[in-house]
Amino acid sequence: MIPRYCTPEMDEVWSDVRRLERWLEVELLATEAQAKIGVVPVDDAEQCRRRAPEVDETFVADVLQREAVTNHDVAAFV
């Protein structure tokens, strides 16, 4: 979000940290769903959940730095 246009409450919902937290959760849930139907080994899905990074400002900064190199938001996230 553009800081001058958002309230603290809006920023809490729409910040880069929240956006990447949601992306990560979607990816983890998709992996777990694939494990349930046998596409992904269950142990691998569990390990993904255990090893998932904490999404914080440092994580966001790292993603943004990779995005500057890849010129692609999702590729930088992965």
C-alpha cells in the first residue's frame, strides 16, 4: 500500500508482511492438500510446514531484493 493513503489498521491487513504471510500459508496448505491425495509425500509436506520461514520485515526485505534481480514478485518469493 502507499503509506500516505492507508491507516494503521489498513496497513495491518495490506502490508507486505501480511501479503507474504498469506502467500506462504496458501503454498503450505496446497502442499498439505497434495500430500493428502498422494502427490507429495506426507513427510515432505510436514517438513515444509516445520521449516517455513517467519515472515517479518527482514524476510520482506530479502524478497524485495530478489524481486529487483528477478523482476518478478512470485519468483522472488519462492
